[in-house]
Amino acid sequence: YKEDYPTMKFQVMNAKKMDFSPETFDVVIDKGTLDSILSGEASAASAEAALGEIYRVLGPTGTYICISYGFPAFRENYFKNSAWNWKMTWEKVAKPTVNPSTGVAKEEAQDQKNFHYIYVLKKQVGVPEPPKSPAEKDPPAEDPPADDPPADDPPAADPPAEDPPAEDPPKDCLLYTSDAADEGLGVDLGGRR
């Protein structure tokens, strides 16, 4: 592909520990990498590490698109983690057939094996981040001295919520594929604007 797309940067790295800085990409597209990871040794822990890295490298309004053969009942639990603050939707698409004009036959339409699933996970804007892990939490505040009387003033009202920033078109995208075994292949699509 390097010859066909000379402006793209092709990088190979461990999907569970990527070299990118936090919030580098607006979009991460995964075609089969999560499936590949889930087929390997220590799959649940490896999937959690890889998804954590995807979350880390996505910008504050970033989107992760995962194209998978995994049924929603088997993939949704991997996407749910209290450390990740994203909203998930999914769609199913018919797998390619020998004759594309015929599509999926009526009797085959009920069989989940005849579909791929496209999961779209968007980081939430204006929603507080989930609680930090115990290791990341700030030290507890000291209790006030017992002889201080309570304040009579009511608590200050929360400031009005700000409108979410307008979304710019994606500037950077990571195409996350399993072409390099289960290490993952990162392809930086496009440069900074």
C-alpha cells in the first residue's frame, strides 16, 4: 500500500501500548483488530489494554469505529468500562455474497453469522469523565476543625452549562488493522491542518 498511498504514514506498533501522544486522533477505525486480539492468549486483558489505548489516543470528541464479526451480545461487554466515557451505537451489515445483487436470502437474514457489525463509540462532550481509579484519585481533603461553625451562606449555584464546541471535520485518523498479526498496524490518514 505504501506505493499506492505515498502521503500516508504507515507505522507498526503494539496495539496495547501505542507510541502516540494522548488525544492525537479524531477517529480510530478498526477492521478486525479487536477480533484478532480476542482470538489470542489472555484475550480479555489484551482487549481491555488495546481499547484503553484507543480511548487514550482519541481526542475529547473522538470516535472509535469497530468493524467486527462479533455479535453485539459478545462485544458490548468489552466496550463497557467505567474508565471510558463513550456512547455506543451499532449497525449490522450483510457480509458480501457471491452474487451481490441477490443480497441475503430471507431465511439467511435471521442468522447473525451472515452479518458484520459496525460499532460506533463516541467520546461524550460535556459529560463529566468517569471517576478516577483509586491510584489516580487526589488525596482526601482534611476535615475542617470541629470548632468552626457551619457557613450560613447557601452553596453557590453551578455555572450554566456551556454549549458543546462545534465539531470540526476530522483532522487525523488512525486506521487500526490486524495486518501485522496481533500487534496491530497503525496508519495515520492525513496530516494536521
